[in-house]
Amino acid sequence: MEIAIRTGRRHANDEQFAQAVEVWKEALGAAYSQQDFASLFVLSKNVGEVCRRLASQSKEPLSLLQEALEHFDYALGVINECSLRNVLGSYKALYCSVRRVEMERGRVMKQIREIQDGEAHLQKEKGAIECATCGIGSGEMVLDENDGCYYCRTCYEEYYAAERETEDELPCKDRIESWQKTEGPDNSGDDEETMRTTYQEHRANCSNESAMEELAAALFDSKESPPFSTQARILSDGWCKDGLLQ
């Protein structure tokens, strides 16, 4: 048993903590079967200390700290089981080891509480945020930068999926808006009057349907589309009645 304890310590001194824990845990099983209480105390203390050191290097230390706490509790349990509390004063080395385990246990308990309190605080903050759509706020919450509101992931993705489908169904939306933006007090009247004059002059000179079709083709084949309201008003003046637009 002494060989296993020393081998584990060499690994720990070389910062090969995983190997040290492996050796000591194997020795713990042998010590328990032999009811070697002294070795059980020392091995449990050593495993607890190494688990605490590993926790300080881990991004998720809680499980390692809990394992360290279990081994410290076991080591102190051995002292209590063997009724050694009353004679600790007579054995300085044992007394120092027990006090060290108690201090290490206290530090581990503090670290565990801090981690658990932090997780509880985060959970409380997440729970305080409700989805602006469904009002539930369960699961992952997403901040929509367009309106500054929080939405659950499901509502957020469903909304933008529906918006993309709407845009796909209306490919001419941007073009119509561009027509409307080009209209204004400075040019809309002139454009409308020009189109109306062109139509009236041509209609006065036209005596057959083919000439009217030519005008319509010229209007819609032009590279720059006239303002949307201009087209609508001219068409309502009589083109539909002549059968040019169906």
C-alpha cells in the first residue's frame, strides 16, 4: 500500500494528476478490502486534494469539486469511525493531516456554493426574460436588433421564415416602391401630364386597334417605367375599355 501512495505522489508532483488519481483509487479498493484504515484516510485525502487541483484548471469544475468533497468526507469519516478524535493531540502528524482535510473541505464547500449560486442567478435572469410573441420565455432567448425585443428561438425563426416566404412571393415589391419614391411634387405632375398628352395626341391620330397596341407596347417596353400612379390613371381613362389590357 505504501508503494501505491508514493507512486501516486510522484505522479502528482510531476503534475500527472490523472495518473495519480488512477493509482490511488485502485489502492483504495485494496485498502478497504483489508480494512487498512490508515491507508484509507491517506488515500482519500490525496484523491480529494488532486481533484480540487484539477477543478481549478477545468472550465467545468463543479463535478470535480463534488468528487473532492466526497473523498474529504470519507477521510474524515474514517477518523470518526475509528474514534481517533480523542487521541489526535497525541499524534501530531495525524492531527495536522486531519486539520488539513477539514480546511480543504471548507474551501471546496465555498467554491461549490459560489458556482451553484452563480448558476442560480443566471437561471433567474433567463427566466425573467419573456418572449415578446408567446410570453413564455422558455429555452434560448434571442435579442432582435430590429426592435430591441427578446424572442424565444422558435418564435424568432418562425417569424423570419415567414417574412422570407412573403418576400419571395412578392418579387415586384421593391420595384413598385421605387416608382412611388420617384413621385413627388416636383415631377409627378409633369410626368402624368406628358403621358396624358402623348396618349391623347396619339389617340386623336389613331383610327385602328393596331396603333393603340403599338402605343401600349412602347409604354411597357421602355427601360424606365413611369410612376405607378401615372400608369394606373392613364389605364383607367379608357385603355381597358378598348380591350388593350385584359
